[in-house]
Amino acid sequence: MTVALVVAGTVNVAILLVAAGTLRGVSGTDTLEGAYAALLTHLGPVIATLFAIGLLASGLASTSVGAYAGSEIMHGLLNVRVPILYRRIVTLLPALALLAFGADPTAALVLSQVVLSFGIPFALVPLVLFTASRATMGDLRNRWHTTALAAVAAVALITLNVVLLVLVF
């Protein structure tokens, strides 16, 4: 899982650096196809293809980490084991259905990220509370200043997500 996170993070940083260095001020880069076309024009077919492969690899790594974390949490907290085939179907079918009905891939990607942001408070707030609790964590609980910093970070992230939701809707 750590390797997948490192791969996803490294690829994301590389994608951002390439895009920021190459596509600044280039029109038409507000879609995946437009970004690919601009990279193809400015950097050539090899870099544009590596960019697309990197984007796909990052998405797959992030998805696998999320699916694994979700299954471990369900097993650990709820004592529920969902077979991997069912997990794959549940996570893959909505994306395939959107594409099959002709949805714009870029808009679907943005909307999926907005929907995923709804879950951030439901993960962050319990995480801050549980890691600060002596009953839950015992002697390994966070110190007060760590909890305070985590609470400030959680409030900032939740605020940014509310702003995102307002801007999108």
C-alpha cells in the first residue's frame, strides 16, 4: 500500500510539474483531451503518451489504495468481508455507465472528485477525535498540540471542500 501511495504521489507531482511548466496560458487545456493535444503539440508524442500513462497509473494506484483501505476498515470495524469481485463491480460500474451514456470524461472526473469530497469530514473528524481519546488510543493518543494542529487542518480542509461545493454547484 505504501508503494502504491508513493507511486501515485510521485506521478501526480510529475504530472503537475509538466503541466504547469508546459501548458500555462495554453487554451483548450481544460479537458483531458485538450491537455493531451497541447502536450502532443508542445512536447511531442512520447511525452504526451507518457503523460497519459502516468495519469492512468496514478489513478489506478490511488484507486487500489482506496479500495484496500476501505476493505480493511470494513473488516476491522464492521467484521464484514466483501468479495473482491463485488467490490470491483461496485466501483467500476458507475464509471462505465457514465461513459456508456456519453458523459464528458473530464466533467465526470471533476464531479466524482466533488462527490468524494463529501466524505472528507466523515473521515477527518472521527480521526482527530479517536486519536485524541485515551479510551481509544491509551498511552499512544495524540498530545494536545498534535490534536490542536489536526483540528485546525481538518477545519481548513472541510472549509476548502465547502468552498469547492459552492463553486461547483
